[in-house]
Amino acid sequence: MLTRRQFLARTAAFTTLPVLGRAAESAITLGYSLYGMKTVPLDEALKTCAEIGYQHVEFALNAGWPTEPKILDAAARQALGEKLASLKLGVSGLMLNMSLPVNDTVHAQNLAALKEAAQFAHDLNPAAPPLIETVLGGKPAEWDKLKDQMAARLRSWAATAAAANITLAIKAHVGSAVNSPERLLWLLEQAPSSALCVAYDYSHFEVQGLDLTKTLDPLFPRTRFIHVKDTAGDATKFQFLLPGEGHTDYAAYFKLLKERNYHGPVVVEVSAQVFNKSGYDPIAAAKKCYATLSKALG
């Protein structure tokens, strides 16, 4: 029987390994966000991702998902850690969708959720807790009106994350007030903190007709996490797709990341626009995405 200390040490070793160096040929590692597997039992989802070849997963902590923190007690979290270790799967991130431009009551709830997510991260891997990533809310046309409030709220998020010894990755979104690299960088400048970093997702810039290199380069120094998906349409009427179904050149994308010496996770995010469609098959989607990305990664 393992002691708790032995279990935590073993779990930390296994859950860190895939993200940091399991693929000797590349510092880029492929992962899958279980945001796109809401209807799949957690054990089955993990086993499927490992069998496909993904090296790590992102857990969705949103209400209704199997990894919502309130439904996983200490025993369940320990069992989850053991499962990850047995499959040699890492956890690259925890998705926690929050919004900055909210009233004081909701802001307090967000801070409580962030603390809860941080505890979940430390329970999963005390040695190297996965980062938490989130979008930021608001609408593009409201930026000038909202930006000061958003900056103040972000400073509170950063302080909470720092106190919890966790990293919070924030993401621009085509439909949010922060929809460009410039706005994201401005916000980060208003809340200087080592607890904050960037979750880069080119799809939100692609639908605005923005260039990959010109959006990646200014954000790259702060980028610690990458989401990938394809797109169709434009900023006024966009559709997110699975990698390989759109026009993104992933071979060129990965070449760009390697040239910039990116060391970190590249994680498939299946949009709700995709998984809410009739006939969506979460297992087939995960296989299709891996086939596209692993070929491009070479």
C-alpha cells in the first residue's frame, strides 16, 4: 500500500512527464481538451486519449462536466491521479470560463471558483500543478467602456492566483472585449504579475483576417499554453471547426513554434459550435484531430 507521500510523488512524476519531455523529438506536445468530451465517462475519455496518442489532457471545470471540482472529493481526486499515472497522461491545463466585466457578487464568485480550481490543480499534481485558463468576457464594441473595470478585476484574479501558487492563462476571443493581441497585452500591462500568462488561440484571430505570425509574435513571450481549432467565416459570422476541416496550415504553424523554441502543450479545443451539433461523435473527433496534428508535427 502506497503512503500518501509516495502516491503524490509518483503521480507528480507521471503527470509532469508527458508535458515536459516525453516526446524527445519535439518540445511541442499534443493534448486534447475534455471540454469536447462532456458526454463521455471520465475513465473512458482518459483511456481513449491515451490510446489515440495524446500526451496530456485539459480538464473542463465548468458546471456539468465530469471534472467539475465540487463533484470530485478527495478520494475521487486521488483515484483520478492514479488513473492518469497508469495511463502516463499529463494534465496540461484546467479550463475555467470566467468573465471580468461583472458585478461585485459575480466577481466574488469568480474569485472563489479560482481558489477552488487552484486547490484542484494542487491536488492533481502538488509538484507541478497545471495552469488554469480562461476567456475574459465582454463584447468587442464595449472595450473602451469596459477596459478599466476589466483591468481592476484582472488585478484581483492575479493576486488570488499568486496567493494560491498557480498560473492563470488568459485568452483573447473573437466575440469578447479582448479580441486582439493589442488589447490582451494592454490588459496584462495593467495587471503586472508572474501569475499571469497567455493562452494563445489563433482561431480567434484567423476569423478576423489576422496573420498567424503577426499575432503570435507579440504574444509569444507570455504564451505558456496553446489551443488549436479551425475556422470558417469571418468575425461577423464565424464557425469553429475541427483541426483539418479549415484552412490552417499546421505544418507551417508547428514550424513557426519550433523556430521560436516553444516548449509546451498544443491542445485541441472542440468548440461548443461543434459538439452541440446533432450526430457529433466525440471519440471520432479526437481521432480525426490527432491524425491531422500528428502528421503536421511530423
